Amino acid sequence: MALERQFVFWVAALAVLVAVLWLLSDVLLPFVAGMALAYLLDPIARRAEGLGIGRAVSALAVVTLVIVAVVVAVMTVAPIVHEQFTAFADKLPDYLTRLQSLVSDQSRTWLGKLVGGESDPGKSVGTLVSQGSGFVGGFLASIWSGGRAVFSVLSLLIITPVVAFYLLLDWDRVLVTVDGWIPLQHRNTVRGLARDIDNAIAGFVRGQAVICLILAAFYAIGLTLAGLNFGFLIGLMTGLLSFIPFVGALTGFLVAAVVAIAQFWPNWTPILMVVGVFLIGQALEGYVLSPKLVGPKVGLHPVWMMFALIAAAYLFGFVGLLVAIPLAATVGVLLRFALRKYLESPIYTGRDLEPR
């Protein structure tokens, strides 16, 4: 009966958490972003504190440095991104028309079969583009509609650093307080689960964030040097979307392929250079960056990560993107713990169920 009561309690707590996230998603964005920022910056503040710097000073210094870095990065990159994005939006219909004419050309039937096996390959391209545009547009619209805070961008820029500072200042105190709420008889078990969850979240989020920045710089520079129009914008988008396994690289490659074919055809050399940039980027991510920065013991399967990110973004907007990974890591750790308990239980082993 005690086990049943605990199960009901935790299920009810999870239901309340989901309901709160859904009801308050419009106002939670700056607070959730501040919590995420504080979690990411806590190791840096802890190291600064270890050097003899007070917690308040170290928290303030870390948050200030992050704000300055973000402002400098935005001021440097934003004009380029805005210019290329505007030009790309203007040129995209021409690129699609060019690609459709190439696919519809009877002298290149192999290209039509590669894109789509219908009798009218141009129609295949148009249908594919319209369906893809509708999916992406609907997905982005759901993120935007669910991610608007009451004070919009202004609240995000002002409240998030304040929340991050105060959480960094009281991080250890908060952990001690929460630890004191854990029932004594389950404290060791809960602490072990919390360590596993923290390792999974920290290993993926902190490592993958660094990987995204490295890949964004690599793809932006590589595609620009390959001569691809809007290479900086496409490369930056590819790197940042690499936070979602497979989605970033696939999206960036498809966009780059459309632009490269429309821009360079029938010259194969620059097209192969663009393909080479993505092949090198994937090799760099898979064989160098991920093993070094994320590691194999994170325990978050790529398919599970994609489902969690897309489902959370669809349900809760931008707030969902921020909480998807912690929730996915938590659920994964709890499911593995439950599976271990099941494999050790008499229900699986049947030891206590055998007749004496």
C-alpha cells in the first residue's frame, strides 16, 4: 500500500507540473530561461568561488560576462544574418523555379527520378516544397504562439539575467533546501537518481551547446569559402539546429543543396565542395566533437531526443524547447531505474513465487 501511495503521489506531482507548464507557458519563458542559464553557469561560478572570489561577486561577474558576450555576438552577426535572410527570402522563389525547370528537363530524366518518381517531376518538387514549407511554418508558428511572454522580448532580456543571478547566488542553498525535503528512508536512492539525471543533462546540454557553436562556425565559414550564396546564413542555421539530432544537418544540407544546384548547375565542382563541407562536418561531429564533449554515457538516444524536443515545442512553445531535455533525461533515468527494480523483483525472477 505504501508503494501504491508513493506511485500515486509522484504521478499526481508530474500531472500538476505538466498542467502548470501548459497554463503558464506564456509567462514562464524568462524564468525558465534564467533557470537554464544558471544551471549552465553554475560550474563556472563554483570554480571562481574556489579561487577565493565571493559567491555574489562570482555570480555577478559570470552573468555580466555572458551578457557582454551575447551583446557583442548579436551586434556582430545580426546585421549579416538580417541582410542574408532578407536576400535569401527574395531569391528563394527563383531558386525553386530554377530547380523545378532542371527536374522537368526531359534530357535529365535521372534527376526527376531522384527527386520524385511521378510522371510530372516538376509537380513532385512543387508538392514536396509546399508540404515541407507548411510543416516548418506550422512548427515555427506553434513555437512562437506558445513561447510569447507577457512582456515579449523585453521581459526575456531583462528578467532572464536577474533570475539567473539570484539563482546562481543561492544555488547551493536551494539544493540543500530541496535535499531536506526528501524522505529519510529514500534519501540515498533519490540522491543517486538526481546525480544520474544531472550527469545526463549536463553531459548533453553543456557538451551539445559547445558542439553547436563549433559546427555553426565551421559550416558558416566552409560554405562561404565554397562560394555558396547565403553560405553564412545556411551554415549558422545548420550549426544551431544541430542541437536536435540529425535535424540540423539534414535541414541545412537540403537547403544548401537546393541553393547549390540552382546556383552552380551544371558545374559539379562547387556542388561537390558544398557536399564535402557537410561530410566533413558530420565526421567532425560524430568522431571528434561528440565523443570528446558529450561522451557515450549520457543515455539520451537521438530518437528519444528528437521526439522530446518536437513534442515539447509543439505543446509548450519555446518554453518546451528549454524544458524538453531535462524532462527527457529525467524520464530516461527513472525508466532505467524502474526497469532495474523490475528485473530484481519477484515478478521477474519468480523466486518468492515458487511453491515451497
